Amino acid sequence: MSKKEIRVVNIVVSASLGHDIPLEKMAATLSNTEYNPEQFPGLVIRIKEPKTSALIFNSGKIVCTGARNMEDVKKSIKQIIKSLEKINVKIKEEPEATIQNMVASGAIGMDLNLNTLAMKLQNTEYEPEQFPGLVYKLTVEPKGMKSFKATFLLFSNGKIVCTGTKSEEQVNLSVDALIVNLKKVM
């Protein structure tokens, strides 16, 4: 009945470069940066290939977003390190990237009656006058694994967005749990 198609569209990672970063110098030297310390303490760097962005803080902490896989995350961090070498900041060790959030989108191959789901499922928010999707918060409890939370946006045409997970395995387990829950109430 339901054919699920889901793919990761954004991975948010944090890492530490293990070195203080002169953000003013970086902003003055590199064209692909934005830095306005009165409004926000981090510098934004945009990377063309792979198409990602990162926030860099004085402490050397970075948050990278926009990658679709861990290979692109690693490439983005290498690009940041290359940019830093242009201003004589040498990063000796490859930073360890920690996934903070993985966003996936796709379809579950079934039409959804969002009004029914809003009444029958717990932990939902649905205000069709404000937004056409239903927000569904789900705690996933896979056998033999620690439970985790995922948040879904569900649309009546069966399209979904899944966020809050930290691995592709969690994305797939979340979508499977979602489908089981939907079939119980529909």
C-alpha cells in the first residue's frame, strides 16, 4: 500500500577546530564571509562546492549546514581549513564532526487526512489556516536501541519532512514508526 521514498536533504554538524579564530581578519580577507558582531557573534562562511554554509566562532567552534551526506560535511570542513590557511591559521588535526540534526524529506505513498490525524494521534499541532502541514512529534523506541525523538511535517498528499534525527538509520526507523502509527489510525 505505501511506498516510502525519503532522502536526507540537510545535515547540521558541529565541530571544533581546536584553535582560536580571528574572525575580523577572516571577514576582511575572504570574500565569501559575512560578519556583523553587533548582531551575532559568529562569522558566516558560504562554501560553493559542496554548497554549504558554516558559522565560525572566535573559540574555533563551527556549525556547518547544507550538506546532504557526511562526505560533503568533510569536504566543507576541509574548505574552511583551507580558507583559514590563507590568513595563516594552521589547523593541525581534522576536526571531529558531530551530527546535531538530520533533515530528510520525501513521500510515504499514501494520502493523509490531516484533520483525522490531528484528532487521533497524540503530540500533533495542526492549524490549516496558518500552515498546510501537520506537525507530529514522535518518540521512536527501536528494540535493542536507545529511544530518540523525531518531528515530522505531514502533508495531505503524503509528502513528509522528518527532522530531529542524528543518523540515516534513525531517519528510516522514524519513518517506519510513523507509517505504523498512521496505519493504526487511518
